[in-house]
Amino acid sequence: MSQSQPSPASSPQTEDGTEPRLTPQKPHLSEVLVITGMSGAGRTTTAHALEDDGWYVVENMPPQLLPTLAEFVARSPEAFERLAMVVDVRSRAYYADLRTALNTLSMNGLECRILFLDADDDVLVRRFEARRRPHPRQGNARLLDGIQAERETLAELKERAHLVLDTSDINVHGLVREVTGLFSDEGRPPLRLTVMSFGFKYGLPTDANFLADMRFIPNPHWVPGLRPHTGMDEPVSQYVLGQPGVMEFIDTYVQMLTPVFEGYQRENKHYATVAVGCTGGKHRSVAVVRELAARLAENPAVAVHEVHRDMGRE
């Protein structure tokens, strides 16, 4: 007679009923924020605001040193739960070094995000003239030439950024409030969401987690009374949102995103971008983004930041 085999011992269960071996065991990760952008757009103010909020901040970090710092942080993540590095990218060679460094951070298992600070050229000119300091890329040329040279160098990095913050209409105190609201631990929702309008003719946003196409809506551009206006104006907004299927789309989209955001929070994903496009990024996408952002902001677990990437480019 064959001897019966003992029945396997029952596996211990977690509180939710799953076996421990099937429950993901996540390592402790540091949140690494790379602060970069245009000179004069507020990098130093941003760094000081984060430092006051408890971040460990390293200013004027050469990109070449980021891999070394990344290796150090990877060995001691508990000591650097929130690390911000201000990086000045003044040349294409510096950007190549930064790209290599960011790849190193990713391979070390660190959550790395890029905050790009920007401002209009005329605003940057006024700021540099007020300080009576030359632009770092100016050389013997005009101040505006230096700004334009830097903007060209940083164009690819701006496209790669997880969050672009335009400081053109923000003073120092307003920038501190904006940064604190986005990155403060105190009362901070776990997910910071950018809802962005854009124009397809200017290219797709490379940092979008979700992309929606509003070209199914009749274009206000072909309505003479609406053409000069934007989706920020009430006549355009009423026209766009009143078209058949638009509010149904927004209702469904909000419902679809809700469980996704909940999953992002469980996976410790702190940033996401929802991009909404139309042909030029002036009418339809702007109106829908305003309504969508307002609806998503009703979720207390999400902090919504509204951006209109291409409005005014036509």
C-alpha cells in the first residue's frame, strides 16, 4: 500500500486574504527632484522654498556629479527621502551629461522627476536688467541673444520634464506658495496631476500619461464670432461644451481616470499628466481642459495643476 502524503500546511494569510509570497514587497525609495530651466525663471527661489519645507537641497550641481550622488542616495534612501538637485544646463554637452545621470538614477531604482522653470523672454530680460547682471549665455552679444541661445539648448529637456512651471506672472512670494502647494508634505495630496491643453500641429507632449483628442468637436475657428477668442472665454466654452457628446465624454473620462489615480497612489506614483489636444490648442482643448480640471479637482486625493501649452502661439 502506498503511504499517503501529508497535506501541505496552509499558507499564512495577510489581512486582505492574500498569501505573503504574492504580496509585492516594495523597497524604500527616495523621491528625487531635479530642478532646472531658464536662468532667471526662479530656480534659486524654488530651491529655498523646498529647503524650508524639509527637502535636502543641493544647489548648482554639475550634471557630471549626479551619478555619484545617485549611487550614494541609493545606498541610504532613508536618509534622503526627499532630495532636490538644482542643475544648471548651460550647453548641449551638459545636457548629454544630465541625460546619462538621469538614466543612472533610474537604474538605481530611484523615482526621479524633472521640474522645469520657464518664463517669457521679455520677463527674463526685465529680471536680468533689474539685477544688472549678464546672462550666463550672453557673452559679447545682447541679453536677448543669450536667452534665446539657452532656450534652444533646453528645448529637449523641457519636453522631457514631468512638470513645467511658468513663472512669468508670478512674483517671488507667489512662486514660494506655488512650489509649497505642489511639493509640501503637510496636507499634500499623494498625486500631483497636470491637466494640459495642446495643439496637435505643434507636436505631441512627450510627458503625457494620458492623451485625448478633441478634434471630434466642431472647430470654433470656423465661427467668425468665436475665432478671435480662446477656450478661456465664456462664448467659446459654452459653444464647445454644448456640442453633442462633449459632456458625456468628460463624465466618462473622469470615471475612467478615478481608479487609475487610486492605483497610482498605491504604487507611490506622485506625478501624472493628462493631455487634451485639438488642432491649434486654442479653442476646444482649452475649454475641455478647464472643465476636466475642475471636475478632477473635486477628488481630495489629487492636486490639479492646469496648463495651456500652446495657447497664444498662433
